[in-house]
Amino acid sequence: MVGTRLLSVDDMVQYNLFLLPADRSTPQQNEQRLKELLGEIFAKLAPMLVEYIWQHQPFNLKYHPSKGN
């Protein structure tokens, strides 16, 4: 493993975003809204992240459906 190192918990940050759905919205509508919000959030954060060095992976936001649904 020359030139590589294992990442520790101190080397990363993870955030979880949860959508508070509107009344009478379907799971499909909630999923679509959350995906739209991810784009908006990323657009607002991107200018603030320019000065940070992302050595292993660039900053990214992804949608992951819950395992319980």
C-alpha cells in the first residue's frame, strides 16, 4: 500500500438531510422534492467550498432512499 493511507473518522464529514414532507404528498413527490433541494443546497454551498482541498473525492450531495420504505 505504498502511497495510500486509510481514512479515519477524523478525515471525513457526513451530513444527513431529512425532508419534512408536506401534508398529502406522495413518497414519489417527496423524493422528487428532496432531489430538487439537493441541487439548490449544492448551488448555495459550492461557492463556499472553493477554497477547500478535496484530496480524495470532490464534495457531493446524493439522494439515498431510506431502507425502511
